[in-house]
Amino acid sequence: MEEKNINSIKTLNQLKNGERGTIVSFSDRGDVELKRHLLGMGGFVKGSEITLEKVAPLGDPIKFRLKGYSICLRKNEAENIKVQVVN
């Protein structure tokens, strides 16, 4: 079994290319409709592993890999989701 080293908690927009994290929480100050939509998709739940795949040249949007599919989020959307970084 692969051992994971847990470093710190960051928001999704603070991850670097290829960095992985486990979803910890959603910010209360974010867009409620977006939060509802992401939770409804089934992937953005506490404990799900997410990987930053690519950042657009100007830094927005950001492409993530989650539960076998890719999704792009705006920087301001990604800053409302906290993850625990894993190596």
C-alpha cells in the first residue's frame, strides 16, 4: 500500500501542476449555487482526491482531475475549496 505524506491545507487555486490533495471543506463565503452544483455532481465531497492538471496561460481557468473525469474551475471558484495536500 502506498504511504501518503500529508503536508498542509491549501485552497484548490494554491495547488501546483501535478499536485494532489484530498477535499477537506468548502468555504461558507463562496457561491452557494456553485457549491450545491459541485456537491450534486458527486465528486466534490469530503475525502475525494483531486489533482491539478493544468493552469491556463493567464492563470484562469484551472483544470482538475477528480474521480476519473476532468473539470475546469475559475480561480475564484477554486479558492473556496480547501484540500489537504498529499505527496
